Amino acid sequence: MKIENMSKKELVVLVSHLQDQIKKQNHPRLDGSSEEDMYKILAHSSQVGFYIMQGKRFRFVNHHVREYAGYSEDAMLDMNPSSIILLKDRRKTAKNATMMLKGQRFSPYEFRILTNDGRIKWIMETVMPITFKGERAILGNSMDITERKEAGKRLEELEALESSILDAIPQAVLGLHQRRINFASNAVETIFGWHREELIGRSIEIIYRNEKDADTIAGLFYAALENQRTFITEFPCKRKDGREILCRMKASRIGERLRDRHIVVTYEDITEQKKAEGELKRSRQELRELSAHLQSVREKESTRIARKIHDELGQSLTALQMDLSWLENRLPEKTEPIREKTRRMAQLVDSTIESVHQIMTELRPSLLDDLGLPAAIEWQADDFQKRSGVRCESSLDCGETPINKELETTVFRIFQETLTNIARHSKATRCRVSLTENGNELCLEVADNGIGITGEQINDHQSFGMIGMRERAHLWGGTVHVRGGNVQGTTVTVTIPLDKGEIQ
């Protein structure tokens, strides 16, 4: 094994072993020459830095020391050993070495050196007193642990980054092995009310309502993660105080394959969100029901007013027209000014009757009640062509299926709105209208050759005409699709199922 890959414990054992070897060989009968040869043999066979220091000078350094310090042997034998130690670490290093020489410290100590090329390296060292050539000396064993230090620092930085990221995530994050919690983020306290330390080592069942729920969700997770990287679902959970919450959970397997059931799961409390969504949905439904009711009331009121105008105002105007005609026929021929005045009054009555008919038609087309939706659409298309000058082609094929009267009113009002938009915005010269029955669906399509509607206009929240069409169709379970373009103009397609007997 390489020295840089050894753990601190393995390094300590290696250094201790070398020291024991030296102690065994440090026999007083050895003379200077054989003693030096023995140290050199040990130094060259050692896997760590090996040096002898005497009188504040190196007397011997092996190649490991020279390699990590970056100096030649002659240079090192000529220098003060403390000079290569980083200035900030010299006092502490001297203290640790002194304690070890006195037998007051037994574990290796660490310090930094400044190499010959200006780099800073971390060194781990042990020292022991020896006799060298009949005089007191220091035997040092050291090794370069810079890579291990840097790797440890990078690991610490990575762990700190991971911790910061996890703390920044609002969801609770749990790491699981065989359905036991081996990791928990700080957010578990917010989501579940547990401190992370309380969950480590415990079964994941603790955050579910019961054992059956825990088995159910585990089955879903592990079955899905066998074939895919992640799995998302919503499932009821339980807080520490016993309160039930609904969580959105995203499970991910650790590694390319699901082994030993190592997974990570995030939990997001969506209880209030789901409650708000439900309330919003109910509110929208209530507003739609209110809108349907108001539209129904308005149509009924329009019908009542139209009939009242027809029965009362229409009849009165017709009677007035008949009286004026009778009066004109009985005036003397010499009263030409009075006869002219009478003719003008008759013309005014005729114009008023025409206006009344127009108002009645706008309030409630009689054709819609008498002849049905196709006839009303055909009449409206012809009338639109006369009033706007836009050529309007109709294609009506509804079959024999009876259509709900209120549904007919809805489709007719949507059609009127599309014609209004064409007249106001499209700059079209031609439009095409088709009404078809396709299976159990009624389809109205209106297309023009105008400038085309943009995506912004289609989705404009201030476009109440567009919103009104969609809401009218939605009440019957239908849809309104609008597409536009600079070349093809605008096409509005309304599709409504015919099996909806009642307003949704």
C-alpha cells in the first residue's frame, strides 16, 4: 500500500514498528562505523522519511525526506532543521517534539514545511532520543501527508456544501437503508416535528400513520426504483404530535441500480396547498354555477322583454301605422303640407318598427325558438354579411339529434361573439361558418381570412369576450380552441358533448 493512501492509524503503526526496529538495533556495543551503517540500512529500507539530527544539524537524511523537502543531501546537512518548518508552526512543533522526547507524548504530531520550490507541505512526524556515534541525537520518522490533508479538506468542504444545500431545501430529506433512516436533513423538524438526531437508526414507519401504510409506500418505492431513477407520489404521513399531513414524496435510488435498498426520499408537506386547491376549485365551481344562473336569468329576462316589446310596443306601433295610413287617405287633396307630414310620420313609424324588430332579435332571436340553432345561425350569418360587408359562407349539418334549448342558446351566443370579434379586429373580407354533429359532439367552427390573432391576445386576461366564450362552453363540458396566424387568419373551434343533459 502506498504511504499517501494509508490512514492515520496505519501510519502510526508503521512508525512505531520502525522505532521498535531501531531500539532493538541500538546496542551499546556497536561502534560508530557499524552504528551509522545500521542507520543507513534502516533509512534506505524505510517507507517513510528518516533522519538523524544532532547539534541542531541533520547528520543523516534518507531519500524520502529529500524528496518531500526538495533539497539535496548536501544542502540539508548544511542547514538548520527548523528553517524549513513554516514560521507559524515552529514553536508548536518544537514543543511537541520536546514532549515526545521526554516521553510525555506518544502520538505523531503534524506541521507544515516550506519546500525548496516555495510550496507548503504537511508533514506528520515522530521523534525519539538515540545515541549516535557516542553522543545524544534525535531520530526522526516523518512522512508527507499533504495529499491526505488536501483530500480531507476537500471532503470537508464538500460535506459542508452538501449540508448547506440540504439545509437550503425546504423539503425534508431522509436517507434509507433497508427502510431504516441513516440520514436526515434539518427540515425534518419543520415537516415532521422530529429532530434529525431522533430519527437516525429508526424505522421509516415512524413517519407514517401505521405499519400498513409504511409497507404500502415501501412497495411502491422499491418496485418503481427497480426500473427507473426516481419516483414521485403523494401519500399521507404523520407528524410527531400525531397530526396527519399529506406529503408529496420523491424517491431516488442511490447508484445506477437499486442495491441493498439504499434510497433517498424528499418529503414536502402539501396539506395546506391541497386544501387551498380544493377551496379554489370549489370557489371556481360556485362562480361558474353563479355565472350559469345569471346567464339563464338574463336569457329569460331578454326573452320576456322581447315578447313584451313584441306584444305591446310592436302592436302599438302597428296600430299607429294603420291609423296614419287611414288618416292620409282621408285628408283633402288641397292639404298637401299635412299629407306630407303624415307620410313622414308613417316613415318614422316604419323605421321605429324596424328598430324594434332589431332590438327584439338581439334580445332573443325568434328563429332560435321557432326553428332551432341551424336556422338561427344561418340567419345571423346573412345578417352579419349585410351589416359588415364581410362575405359569410355557411355549412350546417346537425342531423336529427334534438339539442337542449339552453345549449342552443349557449352556442348561438358564442357564435355572435365570434362575429363581433371578426367585425372589430380581424380586417377580414370573408369568413366561413360550419355547424356539425360528430357522434356525440356538436362542433361549431368559424374561420376568417383576416390578420390573425396572436398568442398574447388569445391568453389575454383582459379579453372578456374570449373568457366569456370559454366559460359558456365549459358549463356544458365543452372547449373553445382558438388558433391564429398572419397568413391563415383566425379559426375558432367550439366542441360541446351532446350527452350533457344539464349544465355542469
